[in-house]
Amino acid sequence: MMVESLQNITRHQDVSQSKDNQAIFVVQNKDGKYGMASGNVIENEHIGSLQQKIDKINSLDTDSLKAYYKDVLENSGLSEKGGAGLGLIEIARRSGSKLYYSFKTISNKLSYFYFKTKIANESDSEQNSSLNGLRDLHQIANENNISMVYQGQFTHDNLKSLLTMTEGSVARTEVEYKRKATNVMVELLQNVCNHGAVLSEAVLGVPGVLVITTDNSGCSVMAGNYISKDKITKLSAKIDRANACALNELDAIYQEELMKDPEPGQKGAGLGFIDMRMKSSNKIDYTLVDLDRNFSFLSISVSIPF
């Protein structure tokens, strides 16, 4: 389903769209049930035929969808953009749910096409057909130059998958810049896993959020997680020390810390914040929001200039 949805975006979005009209792709896991949504720019002249296709798909039962898929496969040729119109049929077949959609006008030539579905099971009630949340999220992402958001559980096992997603969100091809940005991302992800608070033993991993933004000046990586208040003093001191050092002092301090014996219970070598300063050449921004007597919410942001 995700492959079909992403192919639908790449095939049918208007390639001349501006950077202010970027596509959006969302995967949601709520109470163990997965949903998928997307939004992309299309030409207004294609809206009518797209509506007809989706309405036709939504009117068919499981057996009819299978027959319709076979008919389109055998009797329709490839379009100019490389598809035979099978993607939406395949998504409906695999999800077992209706396809909900809407359009938002951009200009007299272009509109956004928003679409969502979910993987249904026998116990599911009809899903909420509103796409307002997706449209609002898309607008916020475009207005704030957000290229990727992940909100969920962070574990050492899923760091590789998260890193793959984040690397693809960096809008530069230079090897050296990619290396610096990737290094900062790794340190931030490890920081969440090592220092984030586990709020429920019933759920594997540390809850948190990761955001990547890109503008003309560079890429910013932001991470947020809950943190036990008994960890705040030491963690803040490490960030403050890294920020207080001049850039030409960081390498010596890094080597000094590397030679120290790790503190009892310490995860990692404790060099992450120094390394982030060295790779980004910027100070580390962080905020702490008090939640209750046990926990605060920690947000860390690092900007890597082009």
C-alpha cells in the first residue's frame, strides 16, 4: 500500500510545482491499526477523471474489485506517466477500506489532491472520512519548511530505519554535508534512546518526536522526548559545556572526554553533544518544559548550515 501510494505521488504530481507546494505522505499507527494518507499537486483538468475512478472503486465489493483490476490490467495501456491506473485499485483491494479524498484549489491550473485509507479488519467501524487534519498538517509543514516528522517509539533496533528516513530528507547531495548531517542525526536519535523516559512498561521503547526542516540556509534536526527530572542537571551541564566552548577548543575537549572512564550507569561515551557542536559548527538549542514532579519534556535542536 505504501509503495502504491508513493508511486501515485511521483507519477501524478505536477513536476513544475514550487517548493511551497510540496507533497505529503503520512503513516499512522493508532491502537495497533495502521492508516495511510497523502497529498500532492495535480492539474485541475485531471480532477474529474480522478473522481470518477475513485468513486467507481468505492462502489465495488471485494470480488468486483478483483475483476475490475483484471479488466483494467488487460485492457488499459500505460499512461504517459508510466501507470495503467491500477494503483488506487490495488490500495483498495489490499486495505479492505474505502478511499477518502478531497481537493483544495491552489490556482486556476493546480489543486492539491488529498487521499487516505486504512488497513481494515473485521472489528473496525467505519473510519472518519474527514481530511481536515491532513490538510492542516500539510499546510503547517509547507509553511515551516518541514521535510519529515516522526512521532512514536524510539528503540535501538529501529534507529537504522529512522536514520534511513532522515537521510532522505536532507536536500543536499554533497557527500561531506550528508556525512555531517547524518552524524548529528545519529547523536540525537541515540540521545533520545539513552536518556528518554519510558512512560509505560507495556510499550517497547521511548516515546518521542523527530523533526527535520530545510531552508535556503541549511538543515535543522529537532528531537523531543520525556526525561526524568533526576537526569536534567547532568544533561543540561553537558550541553552547556559544549555550547560554552569555542569551536577551536572542541577537538581537545573531545579527546579529553574520550580518555575518561565512563560514569556508573552512563550509556555511551558522553561525547554526543560535543560531536554535534563540532559537526554543525553551531550551538545546541534546547528547552525544558515542566510536566509534573517526575518528568519534563526536553527539546533539542541543531542547525547544520549549507
